[in-house]
Amino acid sequence: MPPLAPGGGEHRAWQTFGDGLLALSMAVHLWVSPFAKVEESFNLQAVHDLLVRRWDLGNYDHLEFPGVVPRTFIGASAVAFVAWPLHFVRGLLGLPLFHSQLASRAALGVLFWAAFRKFRAGVASRLGGDVGACLGVVTAVQFHLPFYATRTLPNTLALVVLLLAYAQWFDGRDSGNFLLGSGGGEKNGGGSSDLNGGEKPEPEGSKPERKGRREAHQDSKNEENNGGYACIAFMTAAAVVFRCDVLVLAAPAGLSMLLTRRVTFLRGVAVGLAALSASLAATVCLDSVMWRRPLWPEGEVFFFNAVENKSSAWGTLPAHWYFTSALPRALLATALLLPASLAPLGQPLGGQPRGKPGGAPAGSSPRRAGSWLDVTVLPWLAPALGSVALYSALPHKELRFVFPALPLINAAAAHGLAKLLSFASSSSSPSSSSSSSSASPNSPNSHGANSARPVLLRGLAGLLALGALGASLGAAAFLAHAASWNYPGGHALAAAHRLLAPAGPNSRWAGLRVHIDAAAAMTGVSRFGELHRGVGWTYSKAENLTAPGDFVGEFDVLVTAKSPEWFAAGTQGRKGGIPPFVVVHTERGFDRVGLLWAPSPPWLLERLPSAVSRPFAGAKFPFLGVQTTPKINVLASSDLVRDGACNGVELGEEG
């Protein structure tokens, strides 16, 4: 990224570029990995039922497969509302139902992206337009946030609300009445503001004493009410509705706002209680209807995890895991930008946030502890890292649990990136520029003595900035490739549809019975993938079938992790010794990342002189790659294969 000039138009252009890069990254992940795993299943199935089954509440998927703990329908309802126009157009065009899954995930991505743009604007208003531009780039070159931005996890739905909270937390303006969307003037702007953000003219003849008291009252109000209360309200809503563990971040965030005088304690508590009441009423009213019993979903989740501590049954990890494994994988090489955010490198070039005159950020002018530490981003970075430390005390750990901290950490990394780019593009280091301006032209400190060191330091700063972005992008691309192998169940069901495609509703293959086992259902199968319901196919995910005989004669197609030998061993004595099911397709899935060996590229050997290429002919070279293993089989009944339903597959032949 070239240096950003002080002009606001260039800032906005680069911010738009960052937003677009993030949208492109999200779209690529959606295209490469269109299926969904078990963690996303509740909300995805709920969106399907809201779009397809609508008022037929008795046939909703969650009533048959409720999961370990109940979840709210508020997020799924919002996603379905945004996705419905695309779902409607898909029906008009006669496209497969699976396109509605892509539309639903894209709808969630739109919500995430819109909330991120608000967050980016808040960061820009507080730390500078170039930091806002860098924020989009830093996020886009990572893997986890763009990858999960379109995945219907409760964590992602909560993060959409939290991004709105962070936008208010960073925003340098007085938020006014955030429920009505009104915004005042700039923080510490001095004058009172109307609802449109303009300043009210003082009545003629006003007494100076009265005006002074009014300004003092307005300054006091601005000091308290500058988005902090809106942040509290959004955080409370996210905790009550989507993820109760948001409280782990809300506690240090609230302490930070108190210490920086963004909020007062009593008013903050009052706003939190009001938001809690409204959010609780919304989720209880909707979810009690959908689940057919009085219910607060996140209340049951909190009791399950915090009181009963049953989440430990899904595995435990050491206390340091978030800091030694999860955050490094989430941040990738952009973690190298965090020290630059705290280093006294000077402020980002052209970073003139709104607020106090002279370019200092409103309410958060460049602050240093002595000359060795820039603490500008600590009011946001410290609560984020503090929440991760608090979460480390819980034995069950997953990377998605620390999603709330990642945008705040990325804001600090973006601040560091902007400082590095500013330092790299400046004519001299901050210290040397200030000294050279006061030194005489003939002074040894003005040119030759100090010129070599700044050039080297500027080169290193630029190399660190661009290297961190490039390395992160490369790692994210590799992780995206690896992640695409995590959905063998979804690919296997799609293969079953291809191999057993019915010709129409009157086809002899129009009434096939398909069973999907737990392994397939957890790795990519959803209701959106049941493409042939319209021609009489039935899909079962029954989990009470334990013996081979439970499947023979009951199902025509199995999408399963079991082998045909398992079914044959339990059904001895079939006529002619023919096995009950035949493998027509095997889907491979992710096993591990390791060294693979590949031969020398022929196109390279052909272009090299024979004396050079001869030693490498037939040689193999190692490279880091994804190793896969057979995961899910598509089995068709022997009768179905014998009748020619499997597109050329014959008995004894595997696909």
C-alpha cells in the first residue's frame, strides 16, 4: 500500500479498497468451501426451514434433532429475511435448492460486511483514515475471520452485533440517542448539536455566563456519552441472545471504558439492564414459540457450560493454548504488526482523525509512556487480550470462542501497519527529522551522519509491513485449500445425486430412499443438499439404526462412513452371496498437513539443457501439502446397481 496523503478523499478510496478486498476474500472462501459442518447446522437448518417450510413449524428440523443445547431463532430469522429475495429468484429460475444455501451464507456475509464497515469507520474516526484502510487489508489477508464470516455459527452472529458495539466504542463522536440513530457533533466539539449533526445557533442576546454553563454541561455530556453506552447495549444484546460468553469480553471492556471516562458506572449499569430486558424479552418470546416450551436458549447454554461444566466432555486443552496456538493461527503473520503498534515510531502518515484540532485523535491523542511505548491502542487491545486470558481458565477451548477479541486485535495490528508504512515512506525517522529541522545545513547531524540509518530503518519497516501481509495471504490461501477437504459428507451426497440422477418424477428411480449417517451429516450435509425431494426421494438421518439388517431392504442409497463389508458381515446368507450394498463412490477428506513428494515438472525439464535436467529426471521433491484419506462412501443397493441405476456402475465395480 503506498503512503496515504492527508487528503480525506484518498483515505476514503483506500478504505473502500480494504472493504472490497475483505468482501472478495469472503466470497472466495464461500465458493471454495460451500458446505457446512455440524457447528453451523442448527442455524443453517433453521434458515432452510424458514425459507422452505415457512409456517409448517411441526416439521422443522430442530424438533427432530434438537442438539445438545437449544439455540435462538433470532439470528436465523435475520439471515432468512436477507436471503429470501435470492431464494425467491432461485425458485423462479428453477435452480437447485443448494443455491439457496449459498444465498443464505452470502446473506450472513453481507450482514457481517456491513457491520465491519461500521467498525472500520469507527476505527478511522478515532485512529485515522489510514488505519481504517489498513484494517480492511489486515482482516482480508487472514484466514479465520473471512472464512467464518459467511458461516452460520452462533459466534459469527454474535460477532456481527459486536462489530456494531466496537464501532460505537471507537467512534470519536458523541453518539447522542443511539436507539434513534441521532448523532451529535464531534467529541469535545464545544457546541451543542441538533439531531442532524449540525450546530444549533446561539440565540441573539445570550448571556455569556449562560453560554459558558451550557458549554460546560455539553462538554460534560460529551465526555460521558460518546458511544460507550451504545457499546454496552450491543454487547449485552449479543450476550443475552447469541453467546453468553461475550460477558468474558464485556467485563474488561467495561472496565476500560470506565478508566478512560467513556461511561459512568451507574448510567452504564442502567443501559445494560435496559438492553438486557429488551433482548431477553425478544429471545424468550420468539424461541418459546419455535421450541414449543418456555425457553431462554442462552440461559440454558450458560447453565450447561458454566454451572454443569459439561462442555469439558468435548475435550480440554492447556491454559496457554489460546496464546500459543489459537491466536497465532488466527492472526498469522499480521501478529508481527502488533509490536509496531506499541512502538514509538510516530503516528500514521496523514492520520488526521476527527476531533481535537491539530490532528490529535479525539479523546485519544498519541500517548506514550516515556519514549519507549505508544499506548494509543491499549484501551482496546488490553481488554481483548484480557478476555482471552480469562477464557484460558476454562478447560474446553476452541478458536471460535475468541472471535470477539480478533477485530480489536486487528485494529491494533492495522495501527501498527499504518505506522510502519508511514515510517517507511517518510524522508527520515521522526527523531532525525525533528533534529535536522533545527540543525544548520553544515551540521553533521543534518545529513550524512543520520541519512544512512533512517534509510535502512525505513527499508526494514517497509519489508516488515509488506512481508507480514504477503506471508499472511499465502498462509491463508493454503489454509483455505486445506479447509476445503473438511466436507466429505456434503461432496458425497452431491456425488450420489450425480450418479443416481432421476430422469423425472415418473422415472423408475424417482422414489429412492437415502440414509445419511452421523459422520456424513456432520461434514457437509444439510437440508439444502436434499435436491431430489421434488421427485419423491426421501432422506433419513435416523440415528437408532445399529445393525446391518436395519438398513437392508429399508434404504436404496447410503451415505456413510461404514464400509460395504460391515453390511455384508451382518447379512450373511443372501442369495448368491451378493453383498447387500455396493460402493459406487468414495469421498476423500482431510487427514493432516505433511510433506508430499512430487516429480520434477516436465515443462521445466524440457526447457533446461540436457546436462542440467538429466540428474533431475525421475527425481521427486518434497513440498508441504494436504494429505487426504477415504472418509465417506456412497453405497447403493445391489438391486439398484443390477438394474442399471448407477450410471454405468456394475456389481463388483467401485466408483
